Amino acid sequence: MQRTAHPPRARLRTILLLAALAATAVGWAQGGIADLEVTAYGRQRIDLASGRTVLEDGGELIERGSGVTLVAAWIAYAEGIEVTAREASIEGDVGHIEAPRVAIDLIAERLTASGGVAWRREGLRVTGETLWFDVDAGVVGLLGGVEASEPGASAVEAWIELAGGRVLLVGPYAYADGPLVLRGGEGAGLQLDARQTDEGVVYDASTAIDDDWRAAVATARAAWAAASDE
Amino acid sequence: MTRRTVLAWAVWLACGTGLAMAADGGGSEGCVPVAGGAELTVEGLGRAVFAGLSTDRVRDEALLSGGVCVEFSAIGGVLRSERLTISGLGDGVALAAADVVFELDAWTIAAELLEADEDGAVLVGVGLQSPEAVALAAGVRVDLVSGTIAARDLRLATATLWVVADEATLDGERVALQRVALTTCDCAPAEASVRLEARAAELDLVVPEVTLHGAELVVGALRWALRDPWSFDAANLALPLPPIAVFEDPDGRRGTLVGVTEQPVAPGVRLAWDVGLGDDARPPDASLRLTARAADADGGEARVDVVGASDRMRVAWRVARPLAEGWALAYAQRLEGGAWDEPVRDQHVSVGRTRAWPTPVAGVAEAAVDAEAFVALTAQTLAGDELVGTRLGGSWRLRLGGEPAGGWRPDLEVAAGATAYPAGGGPQAWVSVAPRATLTTGGLRLDLGHLSRWVWGASPFGASLDRLATVHRSDLGGSWAPAVGEARVTLAARWDWRPDADRPGRAVGLERLDLSASTSGAAWSGRLSVRVDAALAGVVDPRPGRTASVGGVVTWARDDWELGARVRVDPAAPAWPWSEATVFAAAPVTTGDWSWRPYLAVDLASWARGQARWWVGHGLELAWRSDFGVLDLGYRYDDGIGLRLDVGVRFESRPLELERLAATRQERP
């Protein structure tokens, strides 16, 4: 089945787009909205009272303009309100996210991937319990058991700035860079600044955290904590 | 960091870190993570803790800051600095820092600059501190694999020495120096009028001891080459004086003797000599005794014993060669001439075997058997007649070592032998049994022993050669050191079971019963020593030849002051029992750099006995204090202790101060 995008779906498309942006850490959140293509792999149930559509056998949501695709074993979405998915992967030309559960709040413009998230793109391969993305803050957080192979790191939390490319590891953390293995204790922070070189993306590390970046992370974290309480 | 700053660091270390290290036995503590800081592991180097870090991948370096502490894993050294740069993150890690403190073993090194890679660390503008020494060096290289410290242009001071060297290697408490000059003067070697210069030297800071190679003693413009190598104690330089003693001839023949008891003069060679002072009945004479012993790897042995005196001579030597399976062949010769009571000329050939083995018998750990057969051609002058003849004989000895039980360790020796005299006279045979037991428990030690020897027949030769007498005696010896203070009690007793020729029906009985007790401890701001001894055999069984006396010594000493009393009483004496009541004292007198310490001992009992010689002891000790140390020269004679000479140099300890070292000239003289 194929549907043509309708105006109420504009917010959903934006969220999907921003989710992909979070994954790729580039600012294509403000990109234009194009057609959204929905493909159901099987049964599709529509609740007329609530306007909630459930793709019970899974399906695909593709944003035509950017090529961002949400593929999941189970998808439910309410136009203009939310999208939830299970065993989902978000794929774009700049990144790939996999998570057992994905929830997109279309009103608050926030995405939560949980249950063990894997995220990869050039210069970045990371896993964690939860991925949190706040569109307004432009900050992605990975929380709980964060492990990264690119860059080699582990932390309790990792926060990624979409626009600036800054990363904050929250300790206890470990960060490996060549012959160095850096470890910080509980609550300690390490800032990584992504830098594009001829050999690819490299990171400069510093235990001195930029004030504005520290404040941005604090705001995003507070928002995540509030959302979690809900 | 300026040199002044290095010094300030080092002095601070000397006052703080260094003293703390001395208190806890030295060594550096590891790096303690900074609160809220981070920890960095550098492959191939070690671990670092710090407050802050930033890396720059374009410049390929990392900057650590804030209480940076690096532990070098291979050597256990610790580097401390406020900032440290790590470069070569991609390949070949290197460290660089300024104003560093490097702690390695007992050494704490403060330096202006440090550069290090996986192999070593180079430090520039260096001050070193250990509990035993301080030093300055133009540069130091620490081997990060072996932990040795190589320094150049080193100036080092210990409590007693000032040293300069072109190169030095510091390995823990040992310092190897190249092209070195040193002095005990409280000044730099270049300024010292008396110093030692050497091609190389090893300095043990803890013992402390110095060994010089290619050394010269320099006094002003004069130089004397010293033997190579030459070692000396860096705390005391005792001159090699022979231990001269004054004593009575044990044989009672030569009267009072002055000489040196047996001393080693070369490997395997011992020498003793004395001079008889003579008196109205005896002319002065001299005596010398030389013994030499050598052994080879095959078990062969040679021994020479020479006694030369004004009126007699003895040369005795013996060589032994091992044969197969424990057998040995020996030849010995003994030649005596002059005023010996029974001079001997003897040629002796023997073959013997020694065998030892563990035994399966309960309570017996080991058994050993010695057996020997001999033939000898002997001449001996007895009562003016010369007896010449051959001797054929053999002996056998079994030793059984018991298993220790309950603190006791028993052992037993059984021996037998027989000698035939073909030239005349009956054979002589003997059997002996000697059980012995030793108890050792806590501070108590007891030795119980017995010897019985039965003899059949008699040698026609004298007792100085091989004539044996029957023996039946028991010995008891003991010592007890209670766990209180420094007290010690000893006991020695002997009982002779043979019939007493002078007292029919009775045994010879108690031959010796000696008791002594001593202790010492702090008293009246000084040290008090007390000793009491008693020879009671003559009291329990008063007979001619039995000793009977009770005496004691009390000594109080503080600094160079010494006061004491010594008394001796003969309880068996028929009249005046005091054989000695001596008071003695030594007191220091200091004038400028000179110290005098006269000693006098006066026997108050001598007046009562009507003897003219009331002073029984005298002495004088002289000390001259110079920049190079304290020269000691003195003697003490006392009837109770004999003669003691003292010649040597003491090196007075000075505080370890880097600032004083820095004020000296760096160059070698």
C-alpha cells in the first residue's frame, strides 16, 4: 500500500527527518518537507476515533526529500501527535540507528529510542541503553552503558551537539586515543571535539568543558529527566 | 625554573618529603587520583593522574595539567609536575615537563626540565635528595627500564663526605662514580687541602663505605698512590693497628708478656708475637708463632706451625692428600729444639678414612666414623735421656648426632685407639665415651657433657707426644638472657670423678664453679653497667689450686664521662680478704679543637695490703677536631682489662643541605 503525504503528517516527517539528523549529527532538521511514503508489510489497523494507525506487521516510513527511512516490525502513529515503533531502524544517507523501541513525540518534537540503541555513521559507532533527541535543543543524548568503537570510548552518558560536533562523555568514562587510555571517575566529564581531517574524523579531547556546551547538556538532560518522569 | 627555584624545591623536599621518606623507610607513594580528575594510561610508559587534560590531534599531543602524577610501570618511579605534555600519540610517545619532581627508590629528584620516551627520561638542572645524601647535577638520565640514574657533573654530599664526579650512576643506595674527587672536609674537594682523587669509585650510602679505584691521596701539592682498590668506612676510618695486649704467660714460665694475640695477616695465615718483659728472675725474651693453612679444591691440605723464641724453636708441618672414597694419606713432621721440657722430633705417616651417613635409627640423625692407621719414627728427650723408636698405631672414632627433642639436642662420641712401640715398652690402648646434650629454649642455653677415657698400658714417650691419662669428668655450662633489659647470667662447672690421690676414698671433686651476672641500662642521665662474678670452687672445696673469689664492677658512663668501681674478695683468704678495691674514672677536658680524656684507676685495697703500687690503671685519650674529622689517639692500661690502644679518625655527621652544596665549586680539583 502506498499513501501520499498529507499536511497533518508534516510534523511526523519533520521528526523523522530530525531523528536522522540526530543520527548523522548534521543540521538537516530545517530541511524542506517532501512526500512521506508509508508502506505496510501486512495488516494495517486504523482507529477512526483516535486517528491512530497501527502497522501490525511492520512497515516503512520514507521521507522522499531526504531519503530518511524508518523501518520497523511494528509501527503506530497518530497524525500530528506521535509515532511509536518496535524493532526499528532509521536509515539515511548519513547514518543508521537501530533500536527495539522508538517513540516520537510530534508535539514536543522529541525522539526516544530505547531498549539498547546502536548508532553508526562516519566517525561514529556507538551503542547505549537509550537515545534521546530534543529538536529544540539540537542535542542528542545516549544514556546508560554507552560504548563506542569510533571513537573508542565508554561512558555512563554521551551527549552529542548536532550543529557544532561537540561530544560530552560523562563518567565513569574511558576514552582511548592511540597509545592513550583516559579514564574519568563518577560525574567527571570529557569533551571531544570532532575534527574532519584527510584521514577522516578525529577527536580532540579535553577535561575542560565549554561553558555553553555544559549548559546545553544540562538543559537537554533536564528535559530528558522530565520526559522520563512523565 | 631557575637554579634557585630548583634549590628551593630540593630544600623543601629535604625538609618535608625527604624526612618523611626517611621516617617510613624511603620509597615513593603512588599517584593518588585528583578529586574529580582523570586517569590516563600510556601504553609502554605507565599511568598518570591529573586534574585536566586536552589533546590536539593536529599537533599530535596531549597536555595534562593540575597535580599531574605519572607512575612509570617498569621501575615504579613517580613523576610529579603541574603540567606535562605527551607528544607522539600516533607513534613513539614522548613526555615533556618543566619544574618536575621525580621519585625513584630512595631518591627524590627535582629538575628544571624533563624529556622522556619509552627508554629513558632526561632531566636538566637537577637536585637530588635521599635519606643519606643530597646532590646537584647538570643533567640526569633515568633508565625507565632498569631504574638506574645516570648523572653528569655531580656534586654529592653525605653526612661525612663531599664528592664531585664527572659521571655517576645511582642505583638505589649504591653510587658508582667516574673521575671522582672526595673529601671528609666540610668543604668542596677543590678547596680541600686533603682529599682523595680516583679514576672510579663505588659509594654505598647506607653502610656507608667507599671503594676507590686508581686512587691518590692528595695533601697540598703532594700525592700518594693508594693500593687498588682501596676501601674505607665513610663513618669511621680506623687505622689498622694490631691489638696489642699485656698478659701473663699462660705457662707461668715467662712472666708478663706484651704482644699481639693470633691475628690473620694473609688468607690462611695467622701470626702472634709477644715480648717477655722479664724480671729479677727472668731475662727479657721474645716469642713468635706463625700458622699457615692452605687447601686445594681436591681436598688436599697443608699446614705449618712455627714457634720461635729466644730459647726454643718448633717447626711442625703436615700435608694431606685425598685418596679414593674418603681415604686420605698424610705426612707430618715435628721438630723441636731448645729449652722445651720434652723436645720431640717426629716423622709421622698416616692413612685414614672419614665417612658420614644418615642413620635409620630413631633419634639418631647422622653418624660419622673416622679411622686412621699410622707409623711414626720418633725421638724424644725425657729427663735428659733421648728415647728413639717407632710407633705403630690406629684409632677409630664414631660420632652420633641425635635428633632434637623438646629443645634438647643430644650427641655421643665413642673412640678407641692403640699404639705399639716395637723398640721397647708395652702398648698403650684407650677407649673413650663422651655423651653431650644441649638445651636451647628461649633465652636459656644449657650444655651438659661428660668424658670418660680408660687407658691400658702407657707410652714410653712423654705426655707432650702421646702418653695418655685416665679422664672421668663432667661439665655443666649455661647462660640465661632474661627478656628484661640487657641482663645475662652464666654458669660453668666441672666435676672430676677420678680418685683423689691426696684424699683416699674421695674423688677429686669440684674443679670449677664459676657464676657471673651482668646487666646494663639507663640511669642518672647516663648508662649504668653492673657485673658480678664469682669463682666458688675454692669456697665450696678449699684446696690448693682451687680458685675462690667474688667480685664485681659497676660503671656509669655519660658522654665522655666514666666513673666506676671494681672489687674482688677472696672468701677463703686467712686474713685480709680484699684482693682489690679499685675506683676508676675518666673525664673529658676540652680546649679549642683538642679534647683530652685522662683515665686513672686506683686500688684502695693495695694500701691495706701494704703494696707500693696503688695505681692499677692509667690512660690518656686525645682527640683533635678538624675540618676533615676527629683524630683519635690514646691508650688505656688497666690490670683488669690489659692494654688497649686507640688510633683512628671519626667523621662527624653534618646535616644534608643542598644550599651548602650549591655554594661549592662544581669542577673537580
